[in-house]
Amino acid sequence: MLQSTKEYLKNQMNINSKVLELGLKVEESIKERVKAIEEIREFNQYKVLNVFQQARVSDMHFQWNTGYGYNDAGRDKIEEVYAKLFKTEDAIVRPIIVNGTHALTLCLTGILRPGDELISATGKPYDTLEEVIGIRGENKGSLAEYGITYNQVDFKEDGNVNLEKLSKVITKKTKMVCIQRSTGYDWRKALTVNDIKEVVDTVKAINKDIVCMVDNCYGEFLETMEPTEVGVDIMAGSLIKNPGGGLVLTGGYIVGKKELIELISYKLTSPGIGKECGLTFGLTRSMFQGLFIAPHIVSEAIKGAIFCAKLFETLEYEVSPTSEEKRSDIIQAIKLGNEESVIAFCEGIQAAAPVDSFVTPVPWDMSGYDAPVIMAAGAFVQGSSIELSADAPIKEPYIVYYQGGLTYDHAKFGALKGLQAMYDKDCVEL
């Protein structure tokens, strides 16, 4: 780091000498880990480029039409690109999918029927899916209301999927097994593509017709392969996370087998219409461009997460994953131990933002969650998880979840600023 940069961070950005010196030592210690991330980024960048070229993407695909959206060449092309990239038969990529939970809900409601059973192979699903399934809330419009039953297999003590138990709970009613790749608000490792393959192989050995679905949110481009390359039937994610590259304003994607995509498309619009209608509202350009730069943007976020992990490891906090562990999502969990530290860290992340840095985040009762949640983000796209942010449910053991960063420098600064805020409020000694 240039001496002028050090002085600027100290004098203009309010990072004191202790925090700054610790950050410099941490950065030096993670150089080899950063190199490994760069190698994955390079592979994925060429993979995306090759798919764009194979699909013959042209500037005509940045145009859009009106009304029903019939014959939208850009919409059809971006879906072709996603299908090719994820090595699937078909895809839905739409701005009218409002978030990752919506994309997953379309998969569940499009495929499952009354009398079917859904099994989660990865324990309790992400909070916002609990009401969709019907294991929390009033069950209005839930799977439970439509007579779809649910079971789950919790992780083993070592954090791995309990394949033995999974094989025992599958019944003749089991129609779908769901796999959540990312940690969500759990203290566990994210599943690697190989972990997911083991789940799929276990399920298919019992009944090849059971649909294996993956929630791929936060996981795209972390490895050189994606879950749909190891037997997953259907997969969904959000465009304001990894694959949007920080450019896409809204939307979600679903990729998988053609027959399943067709069923899901009937929930997206209506039976008989499916994928044929639906405007892209001029967003195809950002969808293409965001996907093109996504491998680079994701690598920047991962490097920031590794820096953050090492920074807090050095101060003897528990972190998940550790700075040395293989990563399969962009989320960095830090067990801070008390409410004051969580709030201070999030205040630091907010103060590090390019947008709304002057705002103070506070915990609030957010729809879909069972405890007050504090969310810190000053993003160009509201709720964009690939941009620097941090959030935490205000409950024991007081874990904060840090993620994103369009550039490594910004992600690093966010971690330093979070630590600085904790230091300023006497939550940590340096």
C-alpha cells in the first residue's frame, strides 16, 4: 500500500493507526489465498465469454418491445445464454421475478402438487421460505395449505449433510429434495458442488424421478462448475446477487430441465402462456453486461470476505468459513457475541458505503424473519447482496453476516470500518 494511501485512510477516512496496521498485516498474510481465487475467476471469465460467443449475442438483443412482449429477441437470448452457461435444457431469466425467494417459490409451486412431499436435505430453510412452505405463519397460500407435506434432514454435528438419514426419510410421496447451497442465517459451511453431487447421487439412487432443486443464491462463480453440472434438475437464484454483476436492477433466474421450466413458467404467467409473454423493460443490456463481468465482481467480493475472515480471526473471533477454508458462497459469518458489537459493526459497514453513508442502521421487525434484523447497505441497487452489506438477526449467539463488494478495495475498507466502529464503542481491544 502506498504511503499516501495509508495517510489518506487515516486522515480522511478515519481509520486509526492500530486498525490500519492490523489490516496491512492481514492483507500480506492472505496473498496465496487471493491468488487461488484469481485462478477461478480467470476460468469462469473465459467460460462466460465462450457462451456469449456460442450464442451469437448481438446489440440487437439489447432492444425490447412492449405490451405482451411477444418475440422479444433479447429476452429469448439471455435465457439461451443462461441455459448454455449452466449446462441445462432451458431457463427463465426475468425482471418480474422480484427476488431469490420468489424464484424458489415459483419452482416449488410450479412443480409440487397436493399429496406430494418436499424434503429439505439441508436442515431448516432460509427464513423467508418458512412461510412459503407453511412451517411458520398463517399458512395463507403456503404449500401446506395445498396439501403438500414437508420434512427436513438436519446437518450432522460436523456440518455435513446427513446422507444416511436422508436416504431413510425418502418415501413414495417424496417429489422433491431441496438443497440450500449457502449458509443463510446458520452457522455452517456452504455446500460445495461436490457436496451437492453427493446429495443428488443419494437421492437418485433411491428414485431417479425425484426432483433435486438447488437454491444457488450467493453461490454462482465460486467454483469452476455449477450444481446443474452434477445432476441437479432445477436451480434458482437472484440477479441482484452474484450473476447480476452489480449492474442488474432487479430479477431472478431459474435453470433446469425443459419439462420443469415449462411447469414453472405456467406459475410465472399462466397455463398456456408460460414463457411466451413478459416484458424485459429494457433491462437485457444490463443482464448481459452484468453476467459478463460477474466472475470478476464475485472474485472481488470473495477476496474481501477472506480479508474480513482473517482480520477477525486475528482478534480471536470465531468466523465461518475460516480464511483458509474452501468457499462456496460469498457470505462471511462472524460470531461477535453481543448485540452492541453487531450493531457497531453494521454501523461501520453503513459508514463505509458510497450511498447513504450518513444513515445509521437500526434493528427492525422485517417481514419474513422471526427476530429483529439489522441491515447495513448503501447500494446502487436496493437490496443488492453483491454490493457491500452486512446484516444480522438480533438474537444469540449474535452472528453478523458480511458479504459483497463490487471492488476488493471497498470490501476491505468495509471490514476495516466495521472493526473501527467496534473499537470506537469499546466493543473490542486492539
